[in-house]
Amino acid sequence: MNKIVVFCGSSIGFNPVYRQAAIELGNYFVNNNICLVYGGGKLGMMGILADTILDQNGEVIGVIPKLLEKEEVVHAGVEEMIVCKKMSERKVIMSKLIDGYITLPGGFGTLDELFEALTLGQLQIEQKPIGLLNVNGFFDAILLQLDKMVEEGYLKQTNRNMLLVANSVDELLHKMNNYIAPEISPIINKVVR
């Protein structure tokens, strides 16, 4: 994977372990010549991740909607900043640029982006690895919900398995680099058998 989009919060959270995870991921990207594609902000987890990579002359591409292109939000240090009209357009641009997805802790926007990537995979529009870095058990409740969806017949186990989960950066990237997408089915609109 040459380019990976990272979805994460514009807040830093209360526990310093989240900041450390962003730094660790940024260092991994630099050491493995992976370009970061992200939301273009300078705040929170996004800013820490971008700063970590930029401080080591790594490659960063920001994609930011016009409504967020304000001086207090946009990262001035990112040379390649793509400005788009809408949030929905941002996700399409990101999708076309990247080889895989990683999600770090964040809020509504982070979850929206994660679930859109999973939906694209489920519909077989894309077959890219989708990773979740479960720092400090942050996503445990969501993972339980996904298992409940399988148990109750709303999600196929094969689609649940598309979400690659790990507690460490090395383990997550190992899973993503070895990901094999589900076989393309002739019937994509049948979610449950």
C-alpha cells in the first residue's frame, strides 16, 4: 500500500494514549514510505498524525471541504491540499487516491467515514483493506454491536470479517498488507442469506 487514508478525530481525547497512537502510526508511515491521505486539519488526532509525518519529510495529502477551509482548521504545512465542495465529495476523492483505510479514535465524522468504507466493501464497489486501530479498547462497544448484527441476521460474517482490527500499529498493518477481499458475488444486494 502506497497511500492510506486515516480517519480520526479533530479532538485529541482525554487519555494521552490516543496521541501516542497517532504518533506511532505516523512514524510507521514515514518508515515504510506510505503517503498519508487525511481530512486536512491541524487540530486533534488529525494534526498530530500530519505533524509527525511532515516533521520527518513524509508525504501528506489533505482533502478538506470548502466549509472547513478556515485558518483555524486547515493545516498550513500540508503542501498538497485538495479543496472540495462537500463532505460527500471529500470521501469520493479520498477513495480514488488510496489503497487502504485506517480508523483511529474519533467522533461522528470518523465513524461515518469508517462505515461508508465498509459499505463500499460490502457492496463490492471497492476491495481495499479497512483497518481499525483499537487503541485502549476505544472501539470495543462498536465491535460488540457488529457481532450482534451478525448474530441477529443483519450482517454476513464475511462482511464483518472485512473490518481488520488490532491493538497495535504493526499488527494492524500486517493484517492489512495480507488482506484478501471476499470473492465478488454476482448478487450484491442480498445482505443476509
